[in-house]
Amino acid sequence: MLDLCGQHAIPSRVDDLSLTEAHRADEAFCTGTMGELVSVTEIDGRVIGDGSPGPLTKRLSELYSELTAREGVVLISG
């Protein structure tokens, strides 16, 4: 995600957040190797933003999908 942000002029940083900062976020998401990108709409019972995936989360998800379609390797299990 950090590389995608850099490639598309989306400001990003790596930092520790306090729980208070997380609660005040406009939007939040989690990402991982296998999980792609998943919106976080609630933390400890508190709604983040308006409770739905935000525009930045949607944009990064689209960029990630485009990247994997273009450069990903198809794995076939059998």
C-alpha cells in the first residue's frame, strides 16, 4: 500500500497511533499479504467516519486490484 500511495501521490506515513487518534479517524483500513485491503468501520464499538468504507479506502482498493490484475501471478491448486 505504501508503494501504491507513493506511485499515485497519495500522502502516507508509518506511525504508531493512539486509540484516541484511531477513534477520530475519517476512515481506516487494514491490509496484509493475503487479505488485500479491508475497510475498518468500527474500533472498540465506536464508528469510524460514517461507518462505511471511505473514498481513500475505495481508491486504494481499486489501485490494488488493477495492480494485481496487471502484475499478479495466478496460482492454481489442485
